[in-house]
Amino acid sequence: MGPAKIYFIIFGILTIAGGIVGYVKAGSLPSIIAGSITGVLLLIAGSLLPEHRAAGLATGLVISLLLAAQFIPKFLRTGKAMPAGMMSILSVIGIIMAIVAWVKK
């Protein structure tokens, strides 16, 4: 369970940082709001593990799925590595981490 906890905490920090960078570089208020909300939820998912396994993995999985749904189509449309490509990869890894941790029990 340790790797999933660590991953969701790192993913949360990177998501918050990405939202801040989006705001600073482009003045995008939606970036900082969405990045902060999803980043905090990912941090919560990581902090719930391993004591509250089901809640932590479910939260991490749902947020990863939502981020993948947002960024994968954007990456396919624009081909830009930042932020769409990086967030696409991080989201897919989050989905895989949650599923693998869930199956491992």
C-alpha cells in the first residue's frame, strides 16, 4: 500500500503546482481553482491510505479518472507536452496505481 500512498501525495503536490503555474503564466483562474481542488483531493486520498484503504483508493481513482478525461483529449488535440501530456501520463499512472493496490489487498 505504500507506493499508492506516496504516488497520490506526489500527484497531488504536482497538480497543485501545475494549477499555480497555469495561473502565473496564463492568468488562468480555472487552472488554480481546479488544480487546487483536485490536488487537495489527491493529497487526501494519499493521507487516507492505508488506514482507510477503500476511501483512499476510491478517491484517488475517481480524481485520476476525472483528470484523465480532461487532459487526454486535450493532449490528443493539441499535442502539447505541458500541461496536457504530463497530466495525461500522471492520471493514467494514478488509475493503474489505484487498480493495482485495490487488487493486491
